Amino acid sequence: MSHAPWPAPAKLNLFLHITGRRADGYHLLQSVFQFLDFGDEIDIDLRDDGAIHRLNDLPGVAPEQDLVVRAARLLQQRSGCQLGADIRVEKRLPLGGGLGGGSSDAATVLVALNRLWGVHLPLGELAELGLQLGADVPVFVHGHAAWAEGVGEILQPVELPEPWYLVIIPPVEVSTARIFSDPQLTRECQAIKIRAFLAGEGENVCQPVAARHYPEIAQALAWLGHFATARMTGTGSCVFAAFDTREGAETVYRQLPAGWRGFVAKGSNRSALHSRLAEF
């Protein structure tokens, strides 16, 4: 194994607006990404034969379709590296949860193998590769909380408060395509400025659509809303609220209804992946 596991942290969308649509069908967004000190973990063993293998099964994700395998092969192709890798992913983030688990996993593989293989591509080039895998991958590659525009790839680093978050995981896997194809989705938000967001403007326009399709999300929003301002991240399903202290978040966490899942995590403007990279 390559020393300690490589972190693949979760992200939250602190708001999400859709400001238009490109000719190719992709939605134009405004959002703010912030990381959590919680996420998946990835172990990597190097190989001399150039083969890329995912060592563990992930239900519903065939190895050839897994973003971690595709990320490794994309980096191989771009760099011409002859080395390979055995990759094991410890999943802690839910599929279809809006926490960016698959995108974060892919970014971690790109960043880690870039170092382990001695490729040393600049982060900007890695982010361009990551964009081929998903719109959220570049923010994980760059590793800093960011104001995002375009399809999510135009990033401007921002410094934000780093509260404690309680995240609730409803027992549903949201289909992003289902949310973005809904005719009632608001697609023409007026663009706002960063200062407007920092002053409290902004919402997640996907939230009412997701709550209508998935009653479990509506239930989580209503329950958490009794304690703090509750919001959904991304296209769902996870719901979160910010607290000033860990104790405050954990006090509410201990009151979760029986059978509900969630976790408490610290918001972070710097990704744990880049902290790990600095220690490597």
C-alpha cells in the first residue's frame, strides 16, 4: 500500500442556481463548493505491468465504468506512463447523495497517481482531464472551496466560515438526470455575485424538485429545519445544516429518528486530499 490511504472528501453545495443552458444541453450553474473532513478513502498499490485494477466490488458499479478506473486510464493515456495500479476504494459516501463521492474518488486517483507515477502534470491540466469524467471533478482536483460557474468547472477560490455540519442521508439514490429533466426545474435564475451569496442570498433550485420526487428528502428537510436552516446539497439526496460548534451538531445528531442515517463533519476550505499531498 502507498502509506496511509488517500482521502476523497465529501463536498457540499452551499447553494445551487441554474442560469441557463448550453446548446449541447448542459446546464449553466452558479454554486459554492465547500469540503467536509469526511469522505471515502482510497488505497493504491503501484504495478509494473501497466494494468489498472479495482480490487473491491462496488454494488451497481462495473469496474470498467468506475470513475476511479477511468481516471487512472485517462492519466495513463495523457502522460504515456507505463506503470499501473491496484486501487481499493473504501466507500463511506452514498451513491446519488449529492456529496460528490464518485467525482471525489476520481480526483483523488488523478492527484495521487500524478504524484506516485512521477507524472507531475500541473493541477490545471489534471482538472481538464477530470472534466472529461464529470463536472464536479475539477473542484476536487484543485482542492479549495470555490465559487463555481459554467457547468461547474469555472472556479474561483473563496474563503468561507468553517462551521460544523450535520448531514442526513435519506435512503434514496437520486437520479441527477431525473432532476435536470423535470419541466418544473427553475432554469433561468438571475446570476448573482459572490458578495450577494455571502450576504445570505442563494438557494438550491433542485431542492423542491427532488423533494417532490423523493418524499424521504422532504421529510429530512422538514425534520432538520426544526433545529437550523436545512438545505439539500447538489441534486440530492443528502440534507445538511450548519452549527457553530461540534457539540451543537452532535446534540441534534443524537436526536435523529430511529433508522435514519447521518454524520457530523467539519466544513473545510482546504481539501484533505491536498493536506495529504503536502505530507507525502
